[in-house]
Amino acid sequence: MQIYQILIPELNTNVKFKVLSVSDIEDFLKKNKATSKDFRKKVLQYVVFNLATDVTSALNLMSREGGERAIEALYSGCIMLNPGLDIEHWLSIAYVSGGSPSSSDEHNDYNINQIKKFLRSAQDQQRSGKKTEKIPYKSKKITKQKFLNLESHLKANVIGQDEAVDEIVSALVRSQADMNDPDRPLGVFLFAGSSGVGKTHLANTLHRYLFGEESPMVRVDCGEYQHKHENQKLLGSPPGYLGHDEGGQLTNQIKKNPHTVVLIDEVEKAHSDIWNTFLRIFDDGIVTDSKGETISFRNTIIIMTTNLGNDKTVNHMISTGTGFNKNINFSRRTKEIPNRSIVEKNTNEAIDKYFRPEFINRLDKIVVFNYLNEKDCQTIAEIEMSVIANKLSKRGISITYTDSVIDALIEKGIDTVKGARGISQVRREIIETPIAKSIVNSSLPKGTVFYVDYVNDDFIFDYQKPVRKITSKENKND
């Protein structure tokens, strides 16, 4: 039996679902009537692995309406992974022939032989290697219920960017109140600011919360579209050219996942003609691909990222001297936080110079991200250590560390100029690797405690294995 873990946004928690075998489904259907009122409840109890623990605790904290939507999402997850339990989809052929459904459970029984035939046929096709009909991904629409905790969820996971989160939530709430333009995407944003401050992380977090981890976020790396002719890859090759029947790299993904976040990363690297393609998407919410099909972007959230204007701010921060004696020292580290007004001025001037006015006017919001201050850095470092703790806890091992470890992580992995992008690499190479070697080489058992300290510019690791206590009864037996 396989178990799949899926994030259910309605519950804001991961839920583990069982993937049942054909015989498991047969046994379940023999004992439970599909027409009984509690059929869905029994499906949840049978399929949801952690229903009695994590899921029940989350449901108890929700309103009645929110709980009903969460249960509906859970049942959809059960059916998605176990289509054999989707009685409603093929119940019309499962009833006893000649009989019609009625309100009585006694006369509303289904033909178990037909269900077994259906399930066995699918199993035989799978064993023979024949292609079975693929269950399409059921794209998730954004429900109003998901916006109840959206702001707090984003602020808890994206450190130091409360203003950016407020801008995003304000724009998206208008779409949920039906006060936005129905012929445009749900939101079109340009995230600007220094590298490593959370622009891409915010887009990822937003997508996972609204659409779930099983739905892939659509990402366009502008570094792949630096030349004019490469722009055709988005919509597909023109008729008569090689690859015309394959469609476009962007449009194909939107056809599969019409409800998604589209991340257009580092826009300054792309050829300027690429934005002619996006102008119609931003304005009308649609585009025509190379096959002549109309692709709708009206259920997407489009987020672009850029570092435009950041170079001017950074050069001022790390420069030494003035005039002809001015020198840019890129190896210089600084804890200086530039004034917010200066950052916005440099960013907006660079964006106005790079993009045409008709492009800027089609954006819902230009969001300028903050530089990370000392408190933000400390929070991020603590989150990185919690990542290690969570990994070790799965092996039954715990970890303790001193404040100097947090300070060392900040010093080696976070910088005002470079942002916090390097801290994950420091965490993996300097802390996780020595711990992993100790676990592998020493075969550490469950209950082991790791101790990490930072002294004289060096990380120090130690561990203590669990010690079994001998009770007085055991002493007497000896």
C-alpha cells in the first residue's frame, strides 16, 4: 500500500492518503453501500491515513462552513488517488440492470460484480503494459475560504516583507469580491528589489497555498529568451517550421493548469520583444498559440521579478571614496540598510527607463521588496536550524545549539548586499554534512542528541547516545 502526502490548502496542513489496491477497494465496497448517507465519511476514514490525528485537530479549529469545504477537498483527494471509489462517475452502469435508483437503500444497491469487472479490467491493462486512460489533474480554483488565512500564512513564511504581502493580498481580495476586471488575469505583479530577499520565495509560497503542491507552478526563465527569435518558443513555432505541432512552452502548460501562478523570473534578461507577447495577456487575459488555439490566462496570477535599480543602490553601499577616487569593493560586507525612499527611487527610475509606458500601465502593482535587517536575518537563521531539526526528528534524533551558531550562520550565509540565498548552502555544507557523516559512520540509534557550538571561528559537533536505565527489579533478577 502506498501513501501520498498532499497539501490541502483548506486545512493548511499536509494530509496523507492511502492508494488502495483493487482487492482493498473490492473489500470496502462489499461492506459499504455507495448510496448510504455516511458513504463519504467511511471513505475518508478508510483512505485518509492521518484523519484521527492531524486532520481532526485542524477541522476542530474551523467554522462549520470552512469544515464542510475542507471535507469536500479531502474526499476529492481520496477519489483522485482511488478512482475506483468514485461511484458517482459510473453509478449509472453499476446498478442492477433494469432497476432505477430510488430513495430507499434496499432498492438502491449496486451490482458488485460489475464493479469488480471494472476494477479488474483496469488492473489487467496496467499489468499488460497497455496505456490506460490517464486521470487528468483536477485544477483547483481559488475559493474565498482560502483567503481567510492567506495574509498570516504568507507573513509567517516570507520574512521581512510584510509590505509586499499586504500589496499582494489587497489586489487578490478584489478578485474574490468580483471587483476586478473579469477579462484580465487575477493579478499581474512586478516584484523588484535586491537578490535573495524573498521575491521568488513569495511566489512559490503563494502558489502552494492557493493551488497546492501537486499542481506545478509555471515558470519562465527569461535567461532562455535573450534573443529575438527565441520568443517564439512561448507560443510555438509558426506554421511550416519544425516543431509547429508541439505548441508553445508557455501555452502548453497553461492548457494543462489554467489555475496557477506564472513566475516570469529576471525580466531584464529577456529580449524586449518578448513583452509584446505579454501585452495582450495582461490586457485581455488571452493569447493565440501557433496552432490557432485561444489560451486563457484569466485564472492565473502572473508574477515577474527583477533586480532593476538594485545595482545603483548596492554600488552606493559598498563604494569607498568619492569622485575620481571612488572604488566599488564587491567583497566588502556591510550591515547597512539603505533608506526605503532611496531604494524605491532607484528601482522606479530603472523600471521606467527599461519598460515602455504601455507595459507599466498594465501592471496591477510594482512591489519593491525590503532589504533584510538584523532581526530578519536572525529569524531566517533560526528557520534554517529548524529545517535540520525536522530532518533529524524523522530518525528519532534531536539537536541543540547555542546562540553563537545562529550568529555564525548569519555571518557566513546572509549579507545585506547578497541577501539570504546563501544560507541554505551554508546550512547543508557546514552543519548537515558533518552530522550526516556521524549518523552513517557511527550508526547512531534513536534517542541520540546532537550538540552544535561555534568557537574560535569553527563549528564544534558532539553527540550523546541514549543510555538505558536499569530498574531495581532488573537488579534483583541479576
